[in-house]
Amino acid sequence: MTDTPGYADALSELDTILRELEGSDVDVDRLAERVARASELITVCRDKITTADLQIRQVTADLDAAADVDPES
């Protein structure tokens, strides 16, 4: 995977692959390729969600720490 898509693009491509796989005319010759690509895209989405979660936790921790500072100090 050389070009990492953004979350929305990865999700859109996953949706396209899912529709292909659910169709009655699944190309068996491409099946393994499409499943492998779906696996890559799922990893991209999970990584992006994890990164966003960590960033959000850091921001909220910083806000909590700022709120806990005694203004009279």
C-alpha cells in the first residue's frame, strides 16, 4: 500500500468492495485481491481512529489539567 487514503476515501472504497462482494456476479479471479485490499483499508481506518482518539484524549487531558490549576497560585 503505497498511497494511504484518508479515512473517508478508505471507507468509501471499503463500501465499494463490500457491494462487489455482495453482488451475485463476484469475479472469483479477483476475490482474493479485493479481500486483501479491504483488509488494508480496514487497517488504515483503525489506525486513523486510534490516532484521532489519542489526540482527543490529549486535548481533553490538557483542558482538564488547565481547569485544575489553582488561579491563586
